Amino acid sequence: MPRTASVTVGTQLPPLKKTINQRQIDCYSGVRPKSIHTDVEWAKQKGFRAPLVQALMCTAYVSQMMMTWLGEGFVRGGKISASFIKPVIVGDTLTAHAAVTAVDDVDGRPRVTVECWCENQDGEKTLVGSASGFADRLRT
């Protein structure tokens, strides 16, 4: 049940962990020949050991984490700014993380900004950035 927002700088969001398989990539990208996302041999010809996950799929995991935490406050007013710093390969397990960096009053509503990042199973960051949304009510 949602509760009235009470959040402080430094609060860590519950991480979101996902292992990515080829079927998920195919559904997200649409299967096409000569695609580094869905064509195994093409990806290998381009120097990758396996197909790459679409970068925006990783952003979707951050979005899911924020939606789970902020609910409607993220759906109606959420923002994400991200940089993709390491490729994610089919079979990788990603964990999305976030920590609150600011809580600002915007027209009488608390807007929460977080530093967010994704790490692969080896602890290497694959995405870094920030996200924000309204914390009128937090999901517990």
C-alpha cells in the first residue's frame, strides 16, 4: 500500500536483478538478419562473443525500478538520463541500482532525483545516469 513520501538523500532503492536471454532481446528488437542484437553469426563477425542487448532495454530496467518505487509519481513526470558505458551481452545478469541524491520541492510536490547505474554479474558498470520522479506516495 502506498504511504506518504518520506525520503532523504542517501536512501538506496531496492535493486532490480535480471538475467537477459535471447528471447527477451528478440521480443524487444524484432528478429532481423544482420543485426548485432538478434543474429548470432553477425554479432560474432562484428567482434562480439554473442548478441548485444539493446541499450534501451537496460534503461527499461531502471524505469521499472523507479516505477516500482514511485508508482504514478514516475509515470506522470519521471525522467531518465543515461549513458551506456559497457556492452551487455545475452546471458548477462544485470542489477539496476539507485541512490537518492536530491529531494526538491516542485510546486509543493517532492521531486526525488537518484543516481542510477546497472552492473553486470562481474560488478562492471554498464549504464550510469540519473532518474527522477515525484514522491507523492512511495510504494513499500
